[in-house]
Amino acid sequence: MDQTHQKFDRYTPLDVLSEGMFHQLFSGKEVLSPQLNEVYELALAYYESRILNEDELLKNGAYFVKIGNQHTRHHHMCTGAPLLLPKHSSSRLRSFFEKNQFRTGYATHGLFPYRGKFHPQMIKALINVMGLKAGDVVLDPMMGSGTVPIEASLMSIRSVGIDASPFCRFMAKTKYDALSIPLEPLDRALEKSREIFDFFSESLESPPPGSKTTNGRQKKTGNEIQELKAKFLCGPEHVLSDLVENDSREVFNFLLLSYLDSAGYSERSKRKTPFEQYRSILERYIFVVKKIQNVLEGFESILAESTILQGDARTLPLDSGSIDGVLFSPPYSFAIDYLANDSFHLNLLGEDSNKLRENMVGLRGKTIKEKYRLYIEDMDRVFAECGRVLKPDRFCTLIIGTNDNQLSKALGIPKEEVKGLHQIMAEIAQKHQFRLVRTLARQISGIANTMRNEYIVILQKT
């Protein structure tokens, strides 16, 4: 009999069931998040508990609400109402936000609904698991809505966030700035919400409610948008800056993002008038900002600097060996057309989606086979750049899923023979000084018929 069987022979069912699994994994001082219910979350919580000391768990732990008799900072960020929802919101919607209160419903992550957005709690845990500490620099070369820069800042970890989409850059920067934005102008904005709505709707041509399309609407040009900002920033003589008694770019961007959010909702729904939708979303935005700033009161100094750029992950504007960790989610091949999702907002910002499409990873090419070939070529260049800027022995983590149907068509093979993108990406990375350390699977809810799982792939630069 081998040692494994000898070990289990020493325990009776009563012994094992009475002790439970928790005491095998944790010291007993930790209290886990009440919404932890997936295997990958338990694994990340275990890794955190082994890598961080008690003080670090209290400050930056993701999957714990208490260590000993003290509540964690994550608990303080997440408790209370997760979101200011409209009174008519369905019980299903309210249940969703309550269920995900510790995963996504905190800080400024909820300021804009963005498809494919990370669970911030998972990102916090991965930053810990990668061994990143205060003062280190983490890079997200495809940052999307900016989850990594925001989480890193809250953990006193510096960050660089880069995205090819100008809308993503605008959104991420606005959400990051909202962590420390002055509150008085926002309160005045709520009082003057009608005038502010009129300003944006007249300047940006608000869509008809329920139109669901931008066809036939005149596009704003980049110059016009810059002129709009310049007018706001020129001083109190302008109507909008006069209304809020503030002429900072951060306040302007915050108000503009809330307007773009409301305009997108209005385009899809007739339930509210465009102004009612704007008022509701602005109120929710301000609630979110006040909640996180209340938690940070007295600890504002923990916020770390984030550099948020529009750029190309294939040619990073960074020095070699300047980054302590890389954490990102590459496009799921061509499974999600992010530009199509953002076309309305890009249009209002004066950006040409078709021009952007020609140079974006995952969107280049005409046929499905060409798209896949170019995607693999582009991701090879991305990993080469990540290997160049990352310091030796540091970690690069990616989160990626596979659309079996698309890859089956692209490769001309049966769906059951398709290799997962997480495996393909790991093989590409190994050509650029990386070795595979760990892979964790997590279920995807909502589009399980297309992608049942996505994978957390942790690599180390050798």
C-alpha cells in the first residue's frame, strides 16, 4: 500500500466530516467572502492566504471579509447598498447586484456597463497571487474598461493601462479619476441636471428613445469634441462650468461619461425619457463615487498613480524590464466585436470605428480564416512585447475563453478537436521567455452556449 492510501486510512468518515475542508486550507483566523462559491475562487483565496501576511490580507485581500477580529478593507468597500438602483428595478436585477456585491459592486467599477469586463475581486486576488506589492508596476496592455488600473490603485500598486480604443481610454481614465474627484461639483451637477442634460444633448445630438441605431445620424468629429471640452475648460463664463462651479477636465469627463451611458440606454429603451434616464444614471454615478470616497476617507494616500493611454499592445511605449507584472484579457479571437458594442459611443466622441477596426487585434481580416491567422500573428507580437517589458522571474497572467464554433470554422476541423485558446496562447507565450505555472478554469454565465469556460493562465518569465 502506498503512502497516499496509508494517509487516508488514518481517518474515519466522522473525523473528516467533523473537521471539514476549511481547516485543511486556512489557519482559522480568516472569514471568507459570503459570495465565494466557485472552485477557482477558493483556489485564489487559498493562494492569497499562503502568500500574504495578516496585515496584507487586511489591506488588500480579495476573498476575505475578516482576519481575526478585524474586517478587511475589501469588506468595507463592498458593504452597504451595492448600487443605487431605480425604484422600478426588477427583483431579478436587484438579486444580481446583491449576489455580485463582493465581486463587482464596489469602487468605481460599476460606472459604465462594459461587455467582457473582469470581476474586480478576481483581479485583486490575481495581483496578490502574482506577488505584486505597494510601489510595484502592473501593466494591462488591453485594459478595456480599466479594471486593473483601478484595482491596482486601491492596493497602492502603480499601473499602466493601454487600449487601442479611444473610448476605452476615456472610460478607464474617467473611472480612475473618479476615485478622487471633488464631490461638491457633482452635487451641483445633480441639482442642475436638466441644464447639463440639455447642454450635452444639444452638443452631441441625443438619439431618439428606442431607436437602437445610429444610422443616418451625423457624426461628430474629433475636433468638435475637443472644442466642446475646450469651451468647458475655458472658465466660469461657460454655461456648464458655471453650473457646477468647476472647470476641471475630470469633472467634465465624469459628466460626459454619465451622459454617454444614459444616451446608450435611451437608444435601447423607451421606458424612460432621455432626461429621466440621464438623471437616474447621474444620481447612481454620484452615489458610487461617494461610497468609495467615504471608505477611503483618511486613507487617500494609499491611491497609487496610474498611467492610462491609448496605444497598441503590439508596440508598447515602455522601457524593457520596467514592469513588475502583466495582467490582461486578450480578445477572445473574434468572438466579441468590441468596436460594434462601442460604436454608438465612439460615434458621439467623433471616432471612426471602421478606421480603428483596420488595426485592432482580433478584428483585422475579412474571412474567418484570415481573421484567425492575423489574430495569432498579433498575439505573438503582444507576448513578445510583454516578455520585453516584464522583469525576469515576474508573472504574466491572462484570462481567455474559446469559441469552439468559430475556431472549428477557422481551422476546418471538427469542434471536438479544437484546441482551447488558453492552450494556444500558452504555447505562443513559451516562445517569448514564458513558462506555464498554473491554469484555473472558471465558468462563464450568460453565454454558456458559446463559451462554457474561460481560463486564468498564469505564466512566469524565465
